[in-house]
Amino acid sequence: MQEKENVTTVEESSAVGDQEGTGEALPVKNHKGFTGKIGFVLAAAGSAVGLGNLWRFPYLAAKYGGGIFLLVYIALAVTFGFSLLVLEIAIGRHTGKDVIGAFAKLNKKTKWFGFVSLVVPVLIVPYYCVIGGWVTKYLFAYLSGDGTSGAMTGENAALYFNNFISSPWQPIVFFIVFALLSFAVVIFGVQKGIEKIGKILMPLLAVLSVGLAIFAMCQKGALEGVKYFLVPKVEGINIAEVFLAALGQLFYSMSLAMCIMITYGSYMKKDTNIQKSARQISVFDTGFAIVAGLIIIPSVFAFSTSPSDVMQNSGPTLMFVSLPNVFSQIPGANIIGALFFLLVLFAALTSAISLIEAIVAVLRENLGMKRWQACLIIFGVVLLLGIPCSLGFGVLKMLSIGDMTLLDIFDYVSNSILMPLVAIGTCVIAGYFVNFRAIKDEIGLRVNSFRDKYFTVMIRFVAPICMLLILIFNIIGL
């Protein structure tokens, strides 16, 4: 399980840690990273494919004009999203460090920013494992036959979910089960754990999602849902709101500003093409989001009497109340429900694993811990923060602020505030306070080429402005 590391010395001819360029020899940890391009792409795509693709993307597409939203989303994915993804991967591979070490090596004065960035996964992992526990519970429920028992149909669907999350012990049990599954993968390391599980789960994820989408679209009335999802609708649509909604979804969906891509980039082989890999990750993530929409929206139209009302829901309400009610109308509800929540479990697991690894890398490289020691400490922190989040819907509901439970607060602070700020900071630091040319060389951008100039404009100007818009959008709550 334990990975050995060798410390080597390389000559930094472009002075990665010193903007003036001293040529100073710096110690660099030689990671035991991904074995090749396929392992990296599948692991990184797994981190990008998560709950947001399943419970937020279809809702946003339905709300913001179907095909209009898709077109805007894809346009942003190949411009804004791709540039940020490439930047983070390049920073990781160029420095060969965890997020704290990476910013310290880029410029000693920006080391503090690595600590700020680390707060994001530390906040997300606990509540993500709580939600992963809910997914695990529902998979178990369908496997045990609850999907056709009447417990999850009609008005009972909401009652079933509320009784579960407000229970003083059930959500904690499933939260711990999901967390143990995630840490069990990480403790085996990059190659034997993260890369191997990515090579298994991602193809299964693809097969399951495509299979469920085909099944959903073949149902009577489902084509109306496909039309609702894919055909552009302009009447009553505010294009500025569509742009901001697509921008925000893309940002969260691609695992940006979570320390993940910098960490995975540090495990990436030097002969792997960053731009090509980033393009494949983007295609996988966007493709999965679209397929998720083709599973959920046609199913709602085929088996719900009021599909438009159902599609007004997003997040837990859509996943754990509306969809189980829809599945109950399908012949073989337990099988379809089990397959769907198995799909969701795979997506949640690959994302949780990547978040945990980002924190593990920091403890190992900065404190010299063994992998199992780092995992044990992080697991303790996850329990410490996750159990109150899990109980925030019942026993600890008094700790809520207005309508926001502890889980909602963790989610809002990390996703809506810290992540946009970290993304802005990453762009500003890379574009203005370090040797930007060295990062672009890592990407393989030829000096003064169109791609070189395009990337400069995106990182120094366009991306920070877009992230500022997301931050404002989140704060004012449009």
C-alpha cells in the first residue's frame, strides 16, 4: 500500500520558484504517479463526473431553454473551462508538488495561497461523504425491494427521504460506509488504488449511463422529454442568466479550484500531452452530463403526470424524492432504481476519492506522513465534520441558519464563495506573479503562437472576470 518516494535534484533553468530566475537547484519529490495517459484521463474524468452532473445539470437545462443552455455550456467548456483545466494540470506537473508545495515553488510569496486552496476540499469531503451515504442507502433500498413496496411512491417518497435524513443513526451509518469505501481506494495509492479503480469504474459508468439513457428514451412519451431537453427555446429566456448558470455549472462540474487537478497533474508523466488530455476530460465530463439529462428528463416525461413541475426541482429533492417516485411507475422499478443509484454511487465515489487524495498529498509531502497515517487523520476530520452535517436535518437541526442546515452552510461557503475566489487567485498568480512562460512551456505552447496568445488572454483577463461574475451571481442569489 505504501508508496516509496525518492528525492532528486533538478536544475531549474527557468526559476520556477523565483520570478527573476536564479537557476537554483531545488529538491523535487519524485512521485509514483499515473502509469500513463489513460490512467490519468480516467482518474481526472472521474473526479469531474460527480453528483452535479446528475442532479443539477438536467434541472438547469430544463430551466434555461434546453438546447440554448446546452449550446452555451458547450461553448464555455471548450473555451473558459478548458483553459482553467489546462492551467491547473500544468501547474501540478510543472512543480511536481501538492497544492501548497506547488504555489510555494511557483513563488515563495504565494505559498499562503496553497493553504487557502486546501480549505476547499477539507470542507467538501465531509458533506460529500454524507450525500454519498444517502446514495448508498437508496441503492440498498432498491436492492432490498423498497422501490415497489409503496414506501417510496407518491407522497411517501418525500416522507421516506425526510425520515431517513432526520434519523439519529441511519444517515451516520451509511455516511461511514461511503467514507470507508472512498478511503479504502485512496490508501492503496495512486497506481494500485486511484488509477485502478478509475479504469474499472469509468467504463462501467459509461456503459450504465448509456444503457439507462437508451432505456429511458425508448419509453412511451419519452421523446417529448428529449425534445424538451435538446431543442433550443428562446421564449422567456434571459441569455445573461443562461450564461451565468452555464458558467457556474461548468466550473463546479470540471472539479476546478478544488486542488484536484493540481494534485493529479503532479502525478502526470512528462510525455503525456496536457492539452489533449484536458480535451478528453472535458469531452467525458460534458458527455456524461448530457447523457444524465437523457436519463432523467425523458424518464420524468414518460412516467410523471406533471413533468414540468418535477423538473423545477434540483439537488436532493430531484434525486431522492422526484426520481424514486418516477421509478415506481416503471415495470421492474427495483432493478431500474438499483442501476440508477449504482451509477450515482460510482460518480460520487470517483469524485470523493480525488478530493481525499488532494488532502493526502499535502500531509504526505509537507509532514512526511505515510499514506495510511494521512488517510487515518483525514478520516478522523471527516468524521468530526461529517457527523454534525449528517445530524443537521434532525438532532442538530437547531444549528441551522435560517433555512440552511450545516450541510448547506458547508456547501455554500466552499462552492459558492471559496472556489470562485481560489480560481480567481490561481489565474492572477499564474498570469502576473510567477514565471508564466514556464507554465506555458509545460503545456507546449509555442511562443507568440495563436494558442499562446489566446491562453494568455483567457487566464489573465477572461477567466478572472468570469469567475468574478460567478462569485457575484452566487452572493446575490439570482
